[in-house]
Amino acid sequence: MSFVITGLNSEEFSELNGLGAEALAARNVVVYEADAKPGFPCRVSLADAEVGERVFLLNYTYQPHETPYRASHAIFVRENAPEAPPYIGTIPLSLSSRLLSLRGFDKAHMMIEADIAEGEEVKPMLERFFANPEVDYVQLHYARRGCFAAAAHRA
């Protein structure tokens, strides 16, 4: 079963670009300068920030639906992040290089599948989740920090 992984829309974060620390702090955004790669995985570009690049740490509602699973958490977004191309049947390095928690949701936004995977295990697990016709989409989270990473849908 083929799938596509997409990053977040850059327009959601465009108002942050170029703002000073005080203006960002007023929006509850923390600014970092990436000091290691890997280390700051951007949810828009689906790539780790380059050393020296400015990144924003902010709270993001990744599960906005009115269910018990409604949730938000901290994510990194690179300043002026380019949008990732769709990853059709492949896994971006920023995901495959980390331990992930995969969570499959049905059309009512209820979790019906869940497991962890790393590296080469991620693709077959996504295929297994999507083999279940009830799975509508899968959210991928960085397991160690628990942060939302990306979403996968049927291709």
C-alpha cells in the first residue's frame, strides 16, 4: 500500500520570519541557532537545520479534531523553511534516522493502530498500517521527545 509523507505548510509560520527575539517571545516562540546537525528537525522542510541556521521552537496543534486525541506539542521550524516535496513511498532522512512512534487514525480521528519503528522498519510499518482499510492517516512522532514529526496519507 503506497503512502505519501508531507511536511507542514510554510505559510502557517511565515509571520515569524524576520521577527526579533522580543516579538517572538511575545508569541511564546523560542529562537535557537542550530549548533549541531542532526539536532533540529524542521517540520516544514522535513530536514534538519544546518549549523548556524535560525530555528523556532513553538507549540503546534497537530491534532486539532474534537476527540480525546486532540493535542499540541513543541516543534521546530526553520526560519524561511522551504516546503518539503511529497515523499511518495519513501521516508525522509530526518524521520528514518530517529526512533518514531507511528499512530494510525480512522476517519473519525480515533487512533486504531500504534507502534514504534526506526530506520528501515518505518516503511513496512506504514505499509502495514495502510493495509488496514480503516486507517485514514498516520501521524509520525519523534518517540524520544514525543514531538509531532509529519503525517502520512494514502498515495
